[in-house]
Amino acid sequence: MLFHLRHTGLWLDGMAIGSGAVCGALLRYGAVKVQERTKCAPWAIPCINVAGSFVLSALSVSTQVDPRVRLMLGVGFCGEGGGGREGGVGGGA
């Protein structure tokens, strides 16, 4: 089955989504840790959500973005789409 996935491009699509998801999760985790250490108002996740909305908007109107980059940033990094998952950036928790 792995051989079939490699030849259909799904393997690379999955790697793009996974790498974007890891980077997005680390960004959100880091923002929360900085917020906890500085004892500032809890604006880290809402600010990341707003920034993610702008990224998703730019991706949706751009026609020159490679489809795998769109998967990496939209589905992986920002958490948009991906099988009906509710929520946007950092959604779910």
C-alpha cells in the first residue's frame, strides 16, 4: 500500500500536512508558554486565530500557490478543513 501511496502523491500530501501541523502546534504551544511566563493577558491564542484567518484568506484568493503548499499551510498549519474538523487555528482545545 505504501508503494501505491507514493505513486499517487498522497504520501507527499500527507507529509506536507503533517509538517504544517507540527509547526502550527509548536507555534501555539510556544505562544501559550510565553503568555504564562510574562503573566500578560490571555491574548496569545486569539491573536494566532486572527493571524491564521488572514493566512487562510490569502490562500483562498491566491491562484499562484502550489497545491501542496496550500495543504501544508491551510490544512496543516492553520487547521482548516481536513475531513470536517471543527475549529480553525488551535480549534478543538
